[in-house]
Amino acid sequence: MSTGALALHEGVLFVGRYTSGGEVLVFDLDGRQLEAGFHLPPMQGASGVALAGLAVDSDRKLWMADVQSGRVRCANLFGREGADFAPAPGKLEAPMSVLLSASSAAAPIGIALAETSKWTGVFVATSGKSVGAVGLYLANGHRLLVLRSLGNPKAPFDRISGLTSFRNILWVVEAGARRIQVFRDGEFHFCFDGGRLSDRALEPEGIPRALAPVGDGRVVVVVEESTEGCASANTGLFLVSERGKPLCQLAATGTEEGRISHPVDVVVEEIRPWPHESEAEVDRRRRILVLDRDGDRIQVFNMAGRCYGAFPEFGECQKSRVPLEKPLQS
């Protein structure tokens, strides 16, 4: 099974792919591949590279959660690696089997920035069902803080599939518990049901996979069907309010273009409203990018649910690339 991750920074999309040696590709939001990008070699003792989380900080350093090596890795835009560390997981109650090697029973499965006036570091989530699965780390691997699931020091996080931050807010997407927890300044704030985001309570629930903040309090969530071929009104691409109330379904589940199939990650474009522009007009301009088909397709939607199609060059990208010798141009 493939995986991958997205990160959007200053209008540039970074895509982590799963290959025998991982690669990070770079695109503009119109789907054109840029010259930047690099090949990420496997670490010693690992059979390959599987990027399950990706974040870009203000210095344009890329922070990557590599499942196969069990380490968080940091590289610049040339692909030159600097810091790396293994997160300290809590007690594992049940492992997550997907993509895990025997040596990485609790590998990093998600990563998010923690750049606030209070902290500078990265939040890292480890796989499986465990207490203390999310921690705040410095670049040298020193753990500053352990998050409490549901505010309870004994409650486990259940198979985290996504980790996203915006300012002092952190969202933890739990595939196992079918819920999304919201933390403010590292403290539990509230949670909401990520498996039932439609008004059809009797239909099968879905599995939340990833979340992206819009920037105004609302969030976008991608939800996968719990059983292959059993799509329901609770699966697809959804817009949710600041308090977790479902607002609308933007795209349903399906294999054709304009629908979501086996979603992996999602990001939302940051744009500034024009003078006297309504929220609906802003939503029609704002783009949502979804990595689906187990990491093999990137589709573009707007906040009104219109699909602009898939990145034409993404499927044709070479599976092996060497580090490029010039940085990304603004």
C-alpha cells in the first residue's frame, strides 16, 4: 500500500511520495512541477522510505515523518539533511500494521509545526493505539510536552492518521476512534465525530484520514469508507465548522475524477479576501488539494465543491530523482 503527504507553503505544494527511496516533489497550484525537489535515501537499517507526514517551516526546512526508519527527518530544499530523531512513544496497546517494519512498531505517523510565541518545535504522532502518542519535540529530539488524549492522562490515542496545526491549535485525526481531537496551546479543547459528517445517521460511518484548516476557523476533512466498496454519505470531502459541526459535503467517494478514492492527505490554499468580497466569493477562489488513490493522484477543488481536475504531471513523475543543485525560487 502506498502512502504520502502534502504540505503547502507560500503557494508552493510539497508532495512526499512512497518509493524504494522516498522523494519530495514540488508543484505550483496549477499542477506544474517545479525544478525543486529531491530524492530521500533510506536510512541505515531501513528497507525504504515511507513519508506519512510532511511540514514546511518558516525557514523552508522540510520536516518529514519516515515510517520505515521510525524517525523524524529534516532537510532543506536541496535535500541536504540536518536534524533527525526517533520520537519517544508511549505504551503501545495495539500496533498499526500498515507500512510498519519489525523495527518500527511505533513509528512517526504524523507531524505538525509548533511555531507560536510559547513554543518552537514540532508535534509528532506515533502509530498504533497508545497513551502519549503525540508529543512536542525540539529539533534535537528532546520532548517538551506529551498531549493527553481527551484531557485524560490514561486515555490512549487510537491509530492517528493525521496531525495538523494552525497558530496555537492542533488537530489530531484518529482513524481508530473515528474522531478528531482539538488542542489549544497543548491542552485538550474538545473533540468531534469524524466518521459521521453527514445528516444521514443510519448510513455506515467513515474513517477520517486527514484535515486541513481553512484559516477562518473552518476545517476540511477527508473521510474514507470503512469497508472497500461501501461508500456512504459519511465518506468523501467535507467542510466542517470551527466547533466540529458538519456544514456540507464537497465531494463524494468514487474512483472517477471529482470524487475521492482512498484519501491520504489534504491542504487548503491561504488567500486574502479582496475588498467587499463575500465569504462565498472567497470560497469559490480558494483551492483545496487532495492526495488520494493511496498517494497516486492530486485533485484540485474549490470551497464550493467544484473540481478543477487532477495534476496532469503527477502520475508521470519519475520514481527516482537526484538532489537538484538550485533552490526553489519564490
